[in-house]
Amino acid sequence: MTVLHNSRINERLIRTVGNAIALAGRGNRLCVVNYHRILAGPDPMLESEPDVATFRWQMALLARCFNVLPLSAALAALDAGKLPPRALSITFDDGYRSVHDLALPVLREFGLPATVFVTSGHIGDRDMWNDCIIEAVQHLPAGQLDLRHLDMGSYSLHTLDARKATLAELTESSKYLPPTARLALVDSLSAMVGEGAGAHGLMLTAEMILNLDRHGIEIGAHTVSHPILTSLNDDEARREIVAGKEQLEAMLGKPVRLFAYPNGKAGKDFDARHAAMAREAGFVAAFTTEPGPITKHGNRYALARSRPWDQTPLMFGLRLLRWLAA
Ligand SMILES: [Zn+2]
């Protein structure tokens, strides 16, 4: 009873503070939350990804304390100067199967809209390179992971903490490898893990994407192969941006208007050239992975998105308000 009472007080506090922010000259703003994978249960190797129980309380909080809008509708309301206070949109990047299997039922339970930015080259296909690393680091036997033949190094897999450190280090150093070197790493790891590696069915199938679309989940683009755009030459970057859009449009039979940059850090992962390419390709907006509010006069091709890491509903909600008010 007390717990429920406290949570109601916290929710009222979040709404009140959110309304005050809008009244204090920071109205007509949008906050966009950004998820990737949803896990069936907690995983010590993937502490930054929410499990479905965590995702569920977060959605309950958003449904009760925020005005959650479909992203395209929110941008239209922003242009018209008509966003409600506490305006928020929910997004998922990369196109994980768990968005369909685990998140969609929760979204439907709370009547929440969302947008999924799909990496078109991974639909129903090979897992993403970062998941191949996770798979290998999780399942290889205890010992050293020797990648010196790839000019990388030798990494410890002796304890859970060592595996976590290895995962973080390998993921970070692979992000900025040229695509061919990254592929060589993934192939090497897959060969070490053995049978069936690299095809574990973590990503959405075409049928699931169509089903998300039928349930009103908007599909956005996220390139074909999820490269760091600044690591490509202009022709390659343009091809990734344009073909990612065209492949999804062919599948859905309708225009895809929203884009999210892979990795999403402005100046590091993409720059003004890629923003211009996104505009020329026909996208009406493009999203980063940096926290902050979206305002009417901000750059429509570098829109803020992030996800609070807080463990309690109150702190989670207050951080979203802080980003809205920033
Ligand atoms: Zn991504």
C-alpha cells in the first residue's frame, strides 16, 4: 500500500515538474528515448540493456507521467508549436527481434506508440558484429582470447569480470575498424565459437517488421550495414544511407522518412556531409544518440535522443525532465 502510495506521489511530482518546465518558457519541446535490445531476463554481460521487467516499469512510468506521441506526429506538432508539456517519443535502434517479441506486447498493454530504426542489411540475416563479439565472449571457454593474428591483442576470459572488460574493450576498439577488418574479426570469432555462430536470429525478420508496421509502429532507417559513416568515403556513405531507405520502402510499400545515424555521436560518427546526404535522400529528420531536448529551431538532422540509466522510476523520470529542460 505504502509503495503504491509513494509511486503515485512520485508520478504526481514528475507531472508537476514537467508542467512547470513547459510553463517556464521551455514548452513546445520533445524528449526522445532510445532503446536497442530488450532482454528476456537480466544478463550480467549486458548490464546496460534492460530486461523486459525493467522495460515494463519504464513504459508504465512513461504512460502515466508523459505525453507519449508517435515520432512523426510529434515533429509535426513541434512545427505547429503545439506539443503538450512532457512530450516524449520512444525509439529502438538496429532492429532487434526482441522489439517484436518482448517490447511490442508491453507497448500495446500501455497503448504506447514507438519508432524502430532498422539496419536493412541485417533483416532476418546475420547478427550484427557487436552481437557476434558478445556471443564469442560469453561462450568461449575460460582462458585467453588470442587475436594477435588480427593485430588486436590477447584478452582474458578467466572470470566474469574479465569477460566484461574484454567485451567492453573489443566492442569499443571494433566500432572504428574499417568494415573489412571488422568482418575479419567477426569471422575469426565465429570460427572459434563454432557451429551456427553468426546466425543466432537476434534480428527482426521481414514478417516481423510488417507486423510492427501493422500495429502502428513506425519504421525508420539506420543504413544497410551499420557502418560508422565518418569511416567511409562520401560515395559509400551515401549508398549506405540511400539504400537503407530504399530497401525498407520496398518492403513496406510506403515512404520511410526518419533516419538515425549508426552510433550517433555528432562530429565523431557523422558530420555535416552525412546530414546533407540524409536530407537529399528525402529524410525529414535524423537522430543522434546524445541527450537533450528537441526544439523547433534546432537542426532537424541532428536531433537529440538518449536513455536514462537510472534504476528507479523517480530518478528515471526526473532525468528525462532534466533533458527536456536543458
Ligand atoms: Zn545502431
